[in-house]
Amino acid sequence: MTNPIRILLVDDSPYFLEVARDFLAYQESFTVVGVATEGDEAIARSRELQPDVILLDLNLARSSGLDLIPVFRRNLPGAKIIVLTMMEETSYRPAALLAGADDFVPKNDMGNRLVTVIHSLMGRSEPALTSSRAEESKRLGERFYQSILEDISELIIRFLPDGTLTYANDVYCRYYGKSREELIGSNFIDAAADDFPQKLREHFRSFTPEQPVSTFEQFDILPNGEMRWREWVDRAFFGDDGRIVEFQSTGRDITERKRIEAELRGSQAQLAGVIHSTMDALITIDEDHRITLFNPAAEQMFKCPASEAVSSPLERFIPEAVRGKHRGFVRAYGRSGETRRTMQTRTLDLTCLRADGTLFPGEISISQFEANDRKTFIASVRDVTERKRAEDALREGERRYRLLFEANPHPMWVYDLESLRFLAVNDAAMVHYGYSREEFLGMTLLDIRPPEDRARLLDNVAAVTEGLDEAGDWRHIKKDGSLIDVEITSHTLDFDGYRAEVVLVNDITERKRAEEKLAASEAELRALFAAMRDVVLIIDRDGVYRKIAPTDPALLYRPPEELLGKTLQDVFPPEEAEKFLAATHRVLETKQVEQIEYELPINGRRVWFSASITPMTKDTTVWVARDVTERKHAEERIQNQLNRLNALREIDLAITSTFDMRVSLDILLSQTVKHLSVDAASVLLLDASTGVLKFEAGIGFRTNAPRSANVKLGKSYAGKAALERRVVRIQHLTDEPDNLLLTAHWKGENFVSYHAMPLIVKGKVLGVLEVFHRSTVNHDEEWYEFFELLAGQAAIAVDNTQLFSASQRELMERRRAEEELRKLNTELEERVEERTTDLKRLNLELERAVRVKDEFLANMSHELRTPLNAIIGLSESLAEKTVGELNEKQAKYVGVIAESGQHLLELINDILDLAKIEAGQIRLDRDKVNVSAVCQSGLRMIHQLANKKNLEVSFEMDAGLGLIRADERRLKQMLVNLLSNAVKFTPEGGRIGLEVRGNRRANIVQFIVWDTGIGIEEDDLERLFRPFVQLDSEFSRKITGTGLGLALVAQMARLHGGGVSVESQPGKGSRFTITLPWESAAITGSLPRRATERLSAEKPGTERARRTILLVEDTEDVIVLIGDYLEHAGYKVEVARNGLDGIAQARKVRPDLILMDIQMPDMDGLEATRQLRTEGGFERTPIIALTALAMPGDRDRALAAGMDEYISKPINLKSMLKVIQRFLAGEENPGE
């Protein structure tokens, strides 16, 4: 029989322990070996009982279950730890497992899950129960769950989705002061206050089967007025249809936790404050001896910022000589055995190393604690440099004490307080007083005192107390009878069993004389203060004037006798007094010198002072105030200049941003009134044709009369300013003659003074700026300079506006001219429209003609290529001796036939190419082109012809050309055309050449073909590139040709975006230049890789050679030609003569490749190809088009129908064979 599983219960609820024991005892496979209610007890019981399973609550009275898990794991590695708690699973399960628990079971699910979890963890199958025991177990589980609900301290309710309560435990009822009968059936959501019901409904609607649990915190005010915090864990229960059928909420009182958290935050803040404010360096170090905390005191002490120190090794701050000793100490200290709950501190003295390399003595206190199985060391470092010095000084003092007594330059002695007898004297006393040591030791203090002082001496001795005593000034008698003034300092001590005093005597006879001199010096200082221009005051904390240094009465707010003993509040208005008193308090509190500035009315004028306030004692300050009135006035002048500059800038912005004169002048006049401090201002503009000044703008006038002031030059002060081109200044208008005053216009304005400044631009007077005062004022030169600047700005504004008005008038005249031109254009457009209608009709006719021409060329191409196919093909076949050997004459005839056919084919191709270009149906295939390769290929094509004529051929190319972007086939065609012409028109023994030049700056490439041939007349050059034109010359008539070659070269160059040119001299030769854009094709790249076909000759009779080729062709000559050639090459050829027959034959013979003509009776090749591609078995069969159609679009139509390749007639048999071998080789080697 299997031993029962031994279980230890750890929980602080006695009732839960009782119920849980009953529940577990009912399970035959379990036995509860013990219980524990707190952490230390649980650890001890687990060591004693060695259980198999520990059921652990997280929320114990004096400890946390999470802290116990690692301890259980160390002590009992084999035991299974299951967290059994009312804590919310989704929040606490990860933390429990992370701490080392094996599983997590909520108490409210214990009846369903606990037994299964225990058996699973122990590797045992769950024993089957009889129906009666199963029923009893279920009953116990329900009783257990119900007991948990009633016993636990949490609030538990169950309710419907609408908020209707279906259950509330006793704790909930007591908490809210209601009976269960009152609560069951009530709606707790509706009973909530304020807007909380809406928030609750939104909260409960957010639950989903994937997220059935949620937590929130709530602040409650209970019926008894108590305020508590609650944490609610809500769980939704879902039905089979996915809808919520009921909620369960568990509420825990977290008021104490909230209080602790608040206290913890305060403690953390306080701790942070302590760490940052302590004078000692605080450093924390991890197990790897790396720094994790470095407070500001440490930064200052070690002269190293925290950002640099943190994460660096501690040894950085330990001298190299003692680092080994330090490592040993840390290892020994780390093994000292302190637990995380103890922090033992050790203090030691070490020498520390600063970041700058300097050393200092330190007293270091080290503590150690352990958290999360990792040790942390805390080091508190105190710089004891000064203390060390003090200790050294103390030791040195003790050593020197006797020396000090003996070697002190001041007289010292020790005397008995009872008998006043001298017990010891130093050498200085003997020298100073004239007695020997033996004489002193036989005397008493009374012997060196004048008789009149002895009574006072006895009184002082009777009043001696322990410690230091300053007995004050005395008179002593020396041995020679002379009196000296001395200052006595004494200290009680035990001297060889006597209650004694040690006395230090300071002869102050000379000091007394010095004090007399000091008194005389102070008198001199008072005289010096009297001569100072600064005001010196002593003011205390209460604002009372304590002293006033003699000074100039003109700088005092009141006479000294009226200030001494008075407070600031007594002397100044409240606002001023408060300002001065606040400054006094700041200086006394901060002990820092402060500067203030203030203004006072003294003797009818405003005086500015700059005062320096310095703390003198803890309750008094010294004020030294200096007259800075002149400096202030200078600052005011500078500020006025700045204000005026800003005003000019604002005026300038107005002038440049608008051409509205009124806007510009209004801004200018407002700035004028403001910065010239005048009462009114106006601008009068001059009408040069009439000599009249007219009012344009004004500001500050009380009436409208000045706005109607239009005066002639010379009839007013404004006119005088304009005529004389200078400022007019009238300080007192009442003293001036009436003829220039414009009294009628200024009536009611009460103007006292007047100034006028002319507005001048480019030597031309445009008007006058006037300003008015209603009081008497005096202006300095700066005022007049600014007045002149404002007048200049006004002149610019007027001039800009007048220029703009003139340009507007010119613009209006131009618009009228444009309107007339528009009318003419309309008439012209009507005429053009009539002409356009005629042109459209002609274009339609032209398009029809082009279409007819294209159809004609297509038909001609087909009709000419078909017989040419037979001519060229049969001649090629005969030349290859496919029907037998030929004699010399037959071979010559066959060569003539082939050459003539090829010439005719080239003629047809040139005609078709020209037709395609003119129809805009040629599209260039631009790609990377190797310039050298194309040129060499073209030269090879004319090499044989050049050799026949014994011509010298040369080739030159600039370095670095490499690759360009072009249509390789068309470029080669152009070069071959020009090279062929060079060969044709150059007599035997001559020279031809090809040069390629690149011009990177112009971004062009030039291909130059030159010869030493017959040359061209200058009159013929303009006809050279026309189609079907051959120049009329004796030599040229011997050369066959169509006259299309140069026309094609010119058109091809044009399509490339370039052109062709020619230079020639009759009898000396010609030079043709093709110029193309240099479109670089990655010069450093390589040529595009071209597929290479293996065209190895196949011998008849091999398995590969017996491939079947279906030839679908309606022309007998072509059938004979191609059939014989392919059979000679080793292929089996089947023939069909139209599309329908071709489909039938293909189904029958299943060919490896099909050669398909396009134009055939009954069904053409395109339709036949489409049908074959739709049938099974022919999807991948190569189909090659054979056709005499060579017009634009023919190839695209063939490929679109499903054909793999396109060969135009007349057919080059060798080329055709290469294509066939490529497709068949690809079929056998699809990976190639």
C-alpha cells in the first residue's frame, strides 16, 4: 500500500485550519502532519516534520508567504509548495511561481482543484471514490467553501449582471451595518452615490470570457462615519452561450496598507533626503564589488560624479597597495553568516583614493544585508583628515604641554589655592619678574601684588570654580619694584595632590599704550568719515538707525539728529520702509552682501542711490550708499535711444509692408507723439504744381480745423521750413508775428510751442512734419536729431506711396492695352479654329493614307518574303550540299543567287524599318551595352569586304567609356551601315576607321566613322540623309543601293536622343559622327550575362537526333526547303498544311517541337497555337512562329497567342537550327 502524502498547513486562521484539516483528513491518500500560524513557526515545523507538501497562505499575520517560499525551497528541496490563499490568482500566481512555488490554488476553488493538484505534483493518480464517499467529499467541499466565505476577513458578495445581490457574507453585512435580509434582492449599484453607478455599470460591462477577472480600489465612508479603503477583486461567471450569468466580488480592507504605503513613501523620501544631505559618503556595493549607489557627499569626497562611479568596481577608490587586503576582508565579511534579517556593522580605518589620485584617511562603517538571495554591502565613509590632525595635535599637545609650560614666552605658574604658595614656575616667569625659581617657590601670590589689590585677590581666589577662568586685568610688582599691567587666564587642576590653578600671565602694558594710540586713531577715522561722499548707516533688525557716519547733509533724507533712534517706518512711506526692512532681514538671514538701488527726494531734487548692505553683527547691518544719479541719467538716455530705434524699426516695417500712405503716416505720427513727447503732430504734403502744402494726416488735435490747413509756401512756418529746407523752432508762439501763425486753424488748440521739419527725398521736398506742445519745453540736440530721422522716415513713406501710385497708373494703362490685345487674340482664335477644322479633315485623310500604306507594306512584306524564303533557303541548302556535290560553276551560280536574295532581303528590311520609324512604331530596347564589344562586332561584319579591297581598318576608343545605355542591335546597325558605306565608297588601298570619343562634361558619346574615299560635294550634304536619295557621281553609280541606309542611321540616332552629322571634302574622304547621350550604365559593373546555347552538331542516328518536329506550312517550297534541311540535321519531320491539319497531326505524333506558319488557309497559325495551348500535353511544347509578316506588332501577337519564339522569312537555316537546338536542349536540361 502506498504511504499517504504528508501535508503541513501554514495559515493564520484557526477556523480555516480546522476546516482544511477535516477536508484533507477525509482524503484517504493524505495525512496532515502539522499546522503553523506564522513564519518562524512554519520554518521550524517544516524542518521537524519533513512534509511532502506544504500548503501555504500568502497573507500571514507577521510575515509574507512569498518570503517563506525560498526558505522552504532551501531547507526542503524535495517538498512541493502549493500556495493556498484568497489572494486574486491572476495578480499573485506569477509572483508565487517566480518565488519558487510549485502551484497556486485559490481557497474558493480548493474543493475542486486541490486534491487533483497534490496528486499531480506527487506523480500519483487520484484514487477513485465510491459514490457515497464522492458525495461526502463534494459535501465537505461545499461546506468548506461556505465556511471560507463566512470565516475569512474579506467582504464577499454575489450578484446578477444588473446589480441585484444574491449572496453577502457576514463580514459584508457587518461592514455596511445591514442584515443579510436587507441586502439580498437589493441593487447595490443603484444605491451607490453620485456618478458611481454609471462607472460600475461600465466596469461590469468590460468583462469577457478571455478576461473574466478585474481589480479596482474604492474609498468608502461607513455609516458610522469611518473612512476606509477597499480593494475589490471581481470575477464574472459565464454561461454556455458566452453571456455573464453572475458576478462574485471579494473586498479586502486595505486601509492599513494604504497608510503603510503613504508612510513608506514618506520614509523613502526621508531616506533619500538623508542620503543626499548627510555629510558622510554613502556607497552601496553588490556581490561583484560594483558600486550601485554614490550619494552627493561621496561625489564631493572622492571628486567623482555618480554617473561615472556607479557600476565601476569599488577598488577604484582603494589604493593599489591595500587592494589585496581589502579583497580578503570582503570575502571574510561575506562569509560571516549574517542573515537578511540582521545587519551587523563593522567600523575600520582605511586610506581612500580620490578620482584625482590623491589619498585621504577615512573611517568606514560597513553593513551587510541580503535580499533576493544576493548580498549588498553598505559603506559609510567619513573623511577623518581633520580628526586625524586633531588627534595628532592632541598627542602632540600632550607631549608639548610640559614644553609649553617651560618654553612658553609668557610667564606661567601653578599655585596652591589653599595657601596661595607657588608650586611651579616657568623660565619666562623668572625672566619677566626677576626672581629665581627657588625664590618663587618660597613666595605666595600676595608677594607680587600691590597692597591695595590684595583684598580683591583674596575675594577672587575664594570664588574660584572648576574650569577655565579669565580673571581680568591686574597689576603685578616685579622684583625691581616696577608695576606692570597684566591679563590673567587660569585653569583649575590637581597638581601633585594639591587643589591648584595654573596661571598664564600676559603682560598688557604695551597693549594699554596701544589702546591709547587706538583711541587717537578712531578720532582720525571719524574725521575721515566726515570727509567721505558716501552715506554710511548702521541699521538693526528692527529697522532702527543706530549710527550715522558724518557725511554731506545734502545726501541725507533728513538731518542725522532726526534719524538716530528712529525706525525706517518712522522715516519713509510704508512701501519704501517695507522694501528697506526686507532687504535688512535678507542680509541678516543669508549673511550675504546685497546691493539695492532706490530713489529719494532730497532738497527738491530726485537722487538715486546704490547701497551695499553688509551684515555687521547678528542683529545689525552696515549700509554704504553712493549717489549714482548721473549713472542713472546715462542709463535713461541709453534706454531712450533704444526706444527710439525700436520706433524707427516699427515705422520701417509699416513702410515696407504697405503702400497705403494713411496707414504708414498714422503709425509714424503715433510714434512721433510718443517718443518726442509732444501733444500733436501732422504731415503736410506739397503740391509742386500749385506750391500749396495740404494737410495729409494728423494726431492729437482737439478740433478738425487743422485738417483744413492748405497754405502756400512762404505763408506759414511750415512753408518756411519747406522753402528754406531746415527745421523751424518756435518756443513761444505768442511772441511771434501773426502773419505766419495760421491762427484761424489753431484756434482752441492752446499750442505754446511749434516745430517743423521738411520732408526731403533725393533732394526733392515732398512736404513738412509738424509737432506741437501745449506747454513750455526745452529740447536737447538728441531730440532734434530724432525729429530729423522721423521726418526722413515720413519722406520715404510718402515717396514709396507716390511711386506705387505711379506704377498702379502705369499698370492700369497696361491692362487696357492687354484688353485690346485680348480682343485681337479672340478674333485670331476664331480664324485659327476655322483653319484647324480644315486641318483635321486633312489629317483624317492623311491617317487613312498612312493606314493604306501600312497595309500595303505588310502585304508586300509577306508576298516578297515568301519567294525570298525559298530562294535564300534553297541556295543555302544547295551550298551546304544537302542534295549532293556541286561543280565550280554551279557553286558560283548558287552563291550569286544567295547574295542577290540577301541583298533583296536587306532592301525589304530597310524599307520596313523606315516605315516603322515614320509610323512611330519602333521602341528601343535600352540596356547595358559594352561599347568596345559593339564596335568590334561591327568591324568584324565588314572585315571581309575591306580585305577584298585591300583597305586599312583602324579602331580607337577613349579609355573609361565601359558601358552605356542604348539599344545594342540598333547601335550595331547604325555602325555597320556607316562602315559599309565607308568600304563601298573608298577605292582600293585606301583607309577607313572607327573612333569612339566620350565627353563627360557635355555628357555625350560620339561614334566617328571616317574614310579616305571619294568625298561628298557641299551642295549634296543637305540631301544626304533623305530616304531613297543617292548622290549622282560616277563612282556612286557603280555602287548598288537604295539610299535608305543613312536615312535609317539618322532616324535611329534621333530615337536614341542624339543625332548624326557629316564632314566631307571631295576627293579626300568623309567623316560621319553619331552623337548619343552618355547614359552611364554603372561603369564599374559588368556586362549583362547572356545565355549561351550549346549548338553542338548532332549526328544523324543518335537518340537525341531523332526528335520529331511538326512543320505546319502551306507553301510547298518552304516545306521542301525546311524538311530536307532538318532531316539532313538528323530530325524526324512531320508536315501539316494548315492550322486544322496541324492540330490533328500534333495530337497524333506528339512532336517535341512545332514550327508554325502564321498565314494559312482554313485556320491561321495564331488560332492553332491558342487551341493547342488549351489541350493537355501541349502546355510546354515549344512552338516557333515562321512567317513572312514583319510589320510592327507581329512578334507581340505571336507571343501573346502562346508561341515561344518568332522567326521571320526569309529564314536563315543555320539560325533556325540554333533556335531549335536551344529549345530541345533546354527541354532535356531544364536546369541549364
